[in-house]
Amino acid sequence: MEVYNKQDIGFIEVWMTHEEQEKFDRIELTRKLLGHYQPGKKCKVAFFLSGDRDLEEQTEGLLCMNL
């Protein structure tokens, strides 16, 4: 998991693998992050989640559709 504090522009980024998505509760993690990074300051937490399908196969399908 990678966490990037971008509160200066209003959000915190969280990048999670497929395995981490199953391991962590995002609601609880959001509460912890908002409490840890400058409590009281308003911001959003943005989660970027990895998929469970083959990236190469999915990319190929998208490229073929757009030709």
C-alpha cells in the first residue's frame, strides 16, 4: 500500500493491491488517515484499487475496441 499526503490540494491518495483490498477495511482506514494527517482539516481520501484481471489482456481489448 502506498499513501500520499496531498492535503495542500485537498486529498490523500491511497494505492492498494488486490490483496490489500481484501485485507483492509477502507472505511476504518479512511478514519485513521483523516485522524493522523492534520486532524480537523477537511480533505478527501481517494483510493486507487488494483483489479483482479490480467492487465495485458484488458489493455489489448480496449485498444482493439478503439481502433
